[in-house]
Amino acid sequence: MAISSVYLLIDNERSIGGIASHGSPTDTDPNEIDLEAGPADQIQCRIFLETDGRDFIAPCKCKGTSKYVHRECLDHWRAVKMYL
């Protein structure tokens, strides 16, 4: 898997919660995570199943609950997978 195909969803220069740092509350970015979403709408890491809302990426074209993963979790999984 090429790292260049990984898309970072949360930019360090933006605020978490669906509001860009330069926009108003009505200007939402579809790539940002809504931390106030209900359990059914919450984005979850597909490796460790955490929903903490930090640094989610979409490393492939999966959709639904399998779409997102933390960059750290993916790096850990790839490191461990090499030894299996």
C-alpha cells in the first residue's frame, strides 16, 4: 500500500468538530469529524475501535464503518503484520 494514497481527514490547522478555523458555524467541511454525533453516527477506528476523533485517515476506498483508521493504529498494524 502506498502512503501517497492515504488521505488525512483532520488537518492540524483546523478545529475538530466540523467547523473550519476560518469559517462560521454553518460552514462545515465534510472531511472533518463531528465529535457531537450520536453513537450510530460516530466515526470509529477500524483497527482498535476507538472513537476519540484524532487524526483519522481513509487509507483506501472502503465505505461505512470500515472507512476510517487512526494513522498511529495503521502504522502499528503494518509494523506487527510484517512479523506474522
